[in-house]
Amino acid sequence: MPEPITIGTATAKPGEVARGGIPIMGDLYGRPREIPIIVYRGVEEGPVLWLNGATHGDEPEGPFSIFKALAELDASELRGTVVAVPVMNVNAFIAGTRGDPLDSFSYDMNRLYPGKPDGYPTDRVAWSHWLAMKDNCDIQINIHSGGEHSYLAHMIFASDNPPSLELAAAMGPGWSLVFRSGTGGNNPSSQMGALGKGGITVELGGNCRTLTSDFHAIADDLAAGYLNVMRHYNMISGEAQYESAWRMGYQIPLLAPATGMYVGAADLPFETEVPAGTLIGQIHDLYGDVIGEVRAPQDGLIFGMRARPSVIEGHWCCFFGVVEETAANLIP
Ligand SMILES: [Zn+2]
């Protein structure tokens, strides 16, 4: 039997589920504050998997998909441990914004992680999360989407080390786009990679797809990936499934050439290769004239698109990917 595990204020014995929090700063009501966490401790040894949602507060796909995945888990049959953090950045989530609006100095938690103990407010929240996770985690999935401005199709940014690429492949069917994102960068996955562990950032959804059945479908899709990961690492029973090959490369942000209203081209396919020059979107002025176009700069694929039409010159319009390599060997 494994020992009990303690993460933050939550202690889970084998076969138990514990709820608690990672303590962060206080608030004006005089209460201590915590990042809520849920810990499933299995009855046999196995990996410790962290599921981290809502690093960005306008990305509710993380918490919803975590809730769905946990509903399928039984700690008394689990091997290893699942630590779920539905919402890393609680203030940002309450506000429905990318960062904490109360923190005007360190806004984007996914650009400053792991933060620092004596830094700005979001630095301190990130640091508390990192202290709780870094020595108690083998594999980590950080869940993102297009948030309030964009839609993102299935995409994985994997730390560039073998454990992270294996973790990416373990997400299973539908997750064939895997781009390397380096190690040691200022986000949780990259920091895990720097420790030689597995860390991936998965992207799917956006506020344009958070309505009723569509939101459920997005969250089910993500949750299926986490459960496939657990099957791959033998944490739960069942056969993991895999893509037959993974498309790897890099992204080119396509930015608005003009200020106006951005409209993506009709019937544009996501996650499918298109030739150089393909019309991706147009920008209209307020008289209806087309004043700018976004086209594929080379052969590649669209894995995300601006969903909020109003646009300022220089804003992100399209998440464009260039596939350099098709890998068939991400699983050792
Ligand atoms: Zn995000």
C-alpha cells in the first residue's frame, strides 16, 4: 500500500479522495485564501498526475473537463495519484479574464510561472502552486483554450523531452498535432520538462464554444484524453488508444494587418493542411469594404482562429502551424 499523500491542506490515504487547497494570500474579508485541489490517492504505486486548469481565467474548459474526468475515477481502483487543480488562477476565473484584474503588475500566470515568493500578486500565487507540485508530480497536463478572444482546435505543446512527448502521445485519438515548446520556459509544462518530467499544454475550445451541448462535447473530448493518459500509464484499467503518427512542427502567429472587423473565411478546415496563399480571413472597415486579408504564408494548417471580430492592427487572427516532421515513435 502507498503512504498517505499530502498536497497543500489535503491529505488522502490510499483509496481515498481528499479535498483541500493550496494556501495563497489573504483577502480583505480577513480570510485565508486557497487554490482548491482534489486528490485521488490510489491503492497501488503509480505515477502522480496533475491536471491543472484555468491558468487563464477565461478558459473554463479546464475545470469542466476535470470534473468530467474525475466523475469516472474510483480511488479504490486507482494505481498512482491524481491531483486535480480545476482553477489555478481563481481571481482571474471569477472575473472571467485571462489574468487577475486586481493584479496590474503580473497579469499572465502562463508567462511568469513558477513566479517568485516575493514577487507581484500573481507571482506569489504561481509560486505557491509550484511549491506544492514540483516534488509531488511525475506528469502534468495544463489545460488551455482560446479563451474569450479565440477558438483553438486540438493542439498539444509538449516540453521537449521524451517523457513529455510520451505524455502527449498518450492523449490518444484526435491529438495528432504535437509541437515542441522547449523546457524551462515560464509555464507549468515547461518547468516540469526542466525537471526531466512530463509536461504538456493541451489546447481545445474557446468562449465561442461554451454553450450547452457544445461545451459538453469539448469537455468530454478533453476528459477522454486524460483518461486515455491514465490507461497508458496503467493507472486505470482498459486499453489506451493512440494516433498512428504525430505531426510536429512550429506555429506562426498571423496578426491583423489592419484595424476593423475580422471574419474568417467560410468553410475553412481546422487541423488540415492548406496550401500557401489560402484565404484565412478578411478585415472589413465600418463601411463594409475589405481593408486587409490574412492568408496562409506557406503550406501549413490552421489550429486556431480569432473568434472576437473586432480587431486592432497587430492583434492575433490565426494560429497557423507548419508541420516539419511526422513522427511515428513518440511512445518508447
Ligand atoms: Zn490559456
